[in-house]
Amino acid sequence: MVTIHVIIGGMTVRKKDLNPASRRVGAIIKRHRIELIDIKPSRSDFIIDAVSSGLRADWISEKSLANIENGYNFPSLPTLYNLAIACQISPEDLFEEVAGAFSVYDSADDNPEG
């Protein structure tokens, strides 16, 4: 069995110890990014294409996007807003979907056995 460790704020966090809601939010963002028909599914193409939607060239790094999608980091409200613009969906719809990731919390997410 392989355990993945990540350093967050000086602390080592095992992948299985990530917040279930953060993982769900990351999955939401990734799903919307992948569903874009007119953009290649790579993170770098997604970031570059978002500039044509009016976002600044440095609106997010590829590493930050990966950390959000993998549940290691939770996006700030401005970043979440920019992600909605980049995903070509309304910010209100994305905010509502992200809020839903917290309301469906299931304690089974904390139990790797079951």
C-alpha cells in the first residue's frame, strides 16, 4: 500500500486525511473544466484560454489549479469566481454547486474502510 504525503503549511497531510468537502469541490471544478468542448482538457490550455474570457494572464497557476482539483487547497471566493468565468458557467451556479458539496457531507467519507 502506498501512502501519499503532502506538505500543507508545514504539516504533512496524508491524501486520505483531506477534507471530503474539499475533494468534492475539486471534483466539481475539474468536471466543469473537462466538460468544455472547445478547449483541450489540459490545465495549461484551460488557463491560457481563460484569458480570452477577460481574465488576467496570471489569474491562476497550473499548480494552484491542480491543488484545488485534487482537494489539497480550497479556492478563495475571487478564485472561485474566476474559475466560473473560465469554465463558462455563471458564478452563481458554481457557488451554489460548491455550497452543495458541504451540505451533502457524509461521515462515511471519513472512514476509509467503509
